[in-house]
Amino acid sequence: MIRAQVLRDFRGIGEPLDLEANVSTPADVLTDILKDLRLTEGIEESRLRGAWSEVAGEFVGRQTEPVSLKKGKLILKVIQPSMRFHLEQAKKDLLQRLQQKLGRDTVREVHLILG
């Protein structure tokens, strides 16, 4: 009797199955896998390159290039010192617009380098 009760409890016999429990979408599973493998930053970089020209505008986009995005820190290569100065002044606004476009956790800081 005890053995039968333990087996019933173990197998879940007698209780209707909840088909919605523990169901994940493929997108959720892939996102978790990419996070576990630490591969999401490459995806974020490609999204960033696409969004950068929209956020910065055509002229600034031609004068700059996103170099890397690691741990929320965006490094932008700027061609001319005068453009770097201009972007330093507008850095806060650019950061806010990037965060609106890509999410607050994607880009938390912008660093400008001459190149």
C-alpha cells in the first residue's frame, strides 16, 4: 500500500496535467543560452551599429564609428578632434537617445576616442 501511494505521488497519477506549466518559448530558451555562453554582447553590438546612424544622424554617423560595447560601456571612435569636443558636450543626450532605442541596460556609458 505505501509503495503504491509513493509511486502514485511520484508519477502524479490522479492529478490532471497542467500543460501550461513549465512551458518556454524558443526565444526565451535561446536568450538564456546566449546569456549563459556570454554571447549577447555581439548581438547588442550589431543592434547598436544599426541604431547608431539613426540616433547620431547622418553627418555625425559618418564622422564616428562604434568600436565596442562591453558591459554597457560604448566606445566610439571619432575622426576629428572638433567632432570629439562636440560629442563630449552632447554625450548625455546621445546616451539617453541610445538607451531609448536599445534599452537602459544595453548602453550605460559612452567613451569617445580619437582615431
